[in-house]
Amino acid sequence: MADIKANKNQRSKREIAIKNLKKGAFGRPKGVKNKFTDLKQIFIEAFHDLGGKEELVRWAKDKRNRTKFYELTAKMLPKEIKAELENKVVDKVSIEVIHSNGSSG
């Protein structure tokens, strides 16, 4: 009997939580600034203060930092891509190899 009451109590708490989510009871209240946007802007300003693109390129060219540079770049790529694909037959595929010195071949 106690188990039945406990299950009903848990279920009712879950239902209340779902209703609150639907009402928008959680999250940032209207009018309150998004702190993540502020943090992002601070990082952009720090990036420029530290030398911007030129300094990043200089840092990334150092072979000791190359792996870290690509790791950071990968983290900035979208995690999910939505695309509509058509079923077309491709009769030719070309692959061009671009070497790190900029030459192709």
C-alpha cells in the first residue's frame, strides 16, 4: 500500500515538473542579460588584446601547438548538420591533396 502511494507521489511530482516546463517556469527571466553572451564578448576582446588573428596564426604554426589548434577548431564546428540529400549518381570523384606548404598535387 505504501508503494502505491509513493508511486503516485513520484508521478504527481513528475507531472508538475512537466507542466512547469511547458509554462516556461525555468530558465532566465525576461529582461535579464544572457551571461554567456557577456563571457563570449570578453573572450573576443581578450583575443584581440593578445594579438588577434596574427598572434593565433603565429602560435598555431609552432608544431608543438598544432594538435591543440586543431582540437580547438573542431570544438567550434557545429555538432549537428541538417541537410537534405538527393539521390543522384556520381560518375566521377576528384580528390586534391593540399600540402601544408600550400602547394597542391
